[in-house]
Amino acid sequence: MKYFHFGKKLLAADSWLHLYDLTLALYESAAEAAYLTGNFAETSDLVEIVLQQAKTVLDKMKVYEIKIKNYQSQNKPLVAIKIP
């Protein structure tokens, strides 16, 4: 997780505009790593950032998968299937 935190700090404030692919990949990977380490709150925060910034439905697909797994891991299956 330290590498992802460091990578996010290195990004410029406008990285979603000028380095979209890199920023998307970094946030997706950070969200997945947070999920895999059991940090559910950070996972949710990162997923929401991607969902707000992503340009297309395809760009959102990976984080929706992470979001569903995150809820399933917390034994919240009904919340997981309500994702739009």
C-alpha cells in the first residue's frame, strides 16, 4: 500500500485530465490492494473517486467489481447487488 500512497502523492492535482490512463490504473490498483489487505474504508474511498472521475462505463467496470467484492467480504450481499 505504501507504493500506491506514494504514487498518488506524486500525481499532479490535474492528473485525471492530463494523465488519465496512468491515474485510473493507479487508483484501480490501489483500490484492489486496499480490498485485498482488508482495508474496507480505504477501498470504498478509492472506488468512489474512480467512479466520480472515470470517463466511461468500461473504465468503471473494474472498480465496480472491487466494490462488490468489498461488500461481500463484509457479509453485506444485499448491498453488493444494489450497485447501479
